[in-house]
Amino acid sequence: MKLWQNIVKFLYPRRCPHCGTFLGGEDSWCKACLEKNIQVRRLPLSGSEMKWLCFCYALGFYRGTLGEQIRILKYKKKMYPAKALVDFVQHAVRLIEFPAIDLAFYVPLHSARYKERGFNQVEEIFRPLVLEKGWPLGQVCRAGKTVPQYGLTAAQRSANLRDAFILQADVKDKDCLLLDDIATSGATLLELARLLKKQGARSVYAMVAASDKQ
């Protein structure tokens, strides 16, 4: 198997997703482009939003290379951007000091969408980090198939997601972390945070790979 993998690497060398430079070894970005795309920051939350969510970190901006890689994985169902996204997350989170986390949650897909896509892109992006940190996973599922959020206004997004999730974990007195690929309005994370807090979670935090919010 290793010989075959080496042949594949020789015939199809990996390129940096940002500048296109050929890469050696196991690198998935050139160093300069990785540093350029890492833009870790806390997203702004209103007073009412902080009732449910303590903070939300974005690791980079959705516009540009990072968003392009997520879209290829998510909509074109191509797995080759996964390594670049995983490596991006692994480097970016070094700039964050996490509180103790009792349960981590991947934002779920509806079962029909999961069946169609074959994977949850959030899990593909964050699974290695979750394993490295040793965060226990909690389960949450979609109550029904919602309209895609793309193109909806902030108010429509919130209405679309109202009561859209079913919690399948005991979160009472626990500190929870929500993980998602992108945050546009933040409606999905807020609805999930609201659900967890109403079920007794002590604190709810969130982290997304990309967002254009500042």
C-alpha cells in the first residue's frame, strides 16, 4: 500500500490550495499561505445572543481560498480538500486557549442530506482535532429537513431553524462546544446553543472554520 501511495504522490503531487506551489512531504499548504489564511478572531455577539452563546471563534475568512476548499468538499463532494482543511484547523487552534470542554457537537446534517452527500463536512474538518483534544462527543440531530440557509435573510434563517434540532445527550451542568464549517448569520449556532442551554448546559461555546463576519 505504501508503494502505491508513493506512486500516486509522484504522479499527482500535492499543490498549495492558495498559490498552487508544488508541495513536498505531507504538507498541504506552503507556510506563507497557511499563515495568510489563518485569521483567528472572536465573532461579535449581541447581549441577547450572549445569553445562549459565550463566544464563537472563526479560524479564517470564508471569502477566498478557505471558502473555496469548503465548497469543493461540501457541494462537489470531493474529499481532496479535507487534508488542507484539517491541517488549517490544527494550526489555527494553537492561537486559542480553550476552556475545559465536557461535550463537543458537530452541527448535524439532515439524514436525507447526509445520505446524498455521504459524509458530514463538519466532522471531516474537525474530527482529528476532537480526537487530539480528547473531547467527548454529544449527539444532536435534525428534527426535519429545513430549507437551505443560503440566500435567506437573517430573520428567515432564524425562523427556518426554530425547533430544527433534537438533542440526544445529557448536557446538564456541562460545558459544551459547537463545531461548524461556516457561520454566516450565526443562526444555526444560536439555535443549537439555545437548545443546549434550555436543557441545562452550563456554558456553550462555538468554533467555525470560516466566517466573513467581523
